[in-house]
Amino acid sequence: MPLSQPQLVRALAMGAALWLLAALLLKVLGPMGIYEGLNRVWLFLAIIPGTAPFVVLFRRVVGLKTEQITLGFSIGTGMAIVLDGLALSWIPWLYGGAEYIAGAGATILWGGGVGIFLAWGMERRERRAA
């Protein structure tokens, strides 16, 4: 089932908002050594459960029906990836400096992918329960 125009607008806005939140959080965490050694492993592992509440929030704000969860979240993630690519290229200071660009970009891509898989899992569970 396709998204309505209001759902599409909300999905794009939520994708942008969640990307900005992640970028600003990573700006703070980068200088704390989050991308160094085992810290990167812990960061990537923490993103899995840390993303789940945002998938639920995203669904509620956008107003997605069960059959729209994966599509809606994918559209929002697409917006986040576009903004991330633009920011990495033209405003790298957003991530705290040149030394954090690779870590921040990789982390946001990982989080987006994790979110899509979590959204797909939520949709699949709900379809099975119905």
C-alpha cells in the first residue's frame, strides 16, 4: 500500500530529523573516542537495540499501517542517507571535524540499515499475528 501525501511528507521530515539527531550525537561522541578500537564494535552493537524505539516512534508519527512500515521507514532512511551524503561532502564540521567523517558516515549508514531491517521485522511480525 503506497503512502499518502501527508505520510510521505512526515516520513521525509522524520528521516531528516533522525539524521540530524544522529549527526549531532556523533559530533559529541567522536572526540570521546567512539570510533577507536573496540569502542566502534560497542557502538555498532548498541545501535541495534538503540534504533528500535525510533522505528516505533517513526511509525506512530508518520501514521503507518502494518503493510506500510518497511516502505515508510525506507523512504525516511533514504532522506537521511541523502542528507548524510550532502553533509559529509559540504559541511563535515557538523560531525566534529575531518577526522570523524568516515566514522560518522559509516555509523549513520549502519543505523539506517539496521532501522530498515527492524522495520521489516516489525511489519513481518504484525502480518503473521493478523
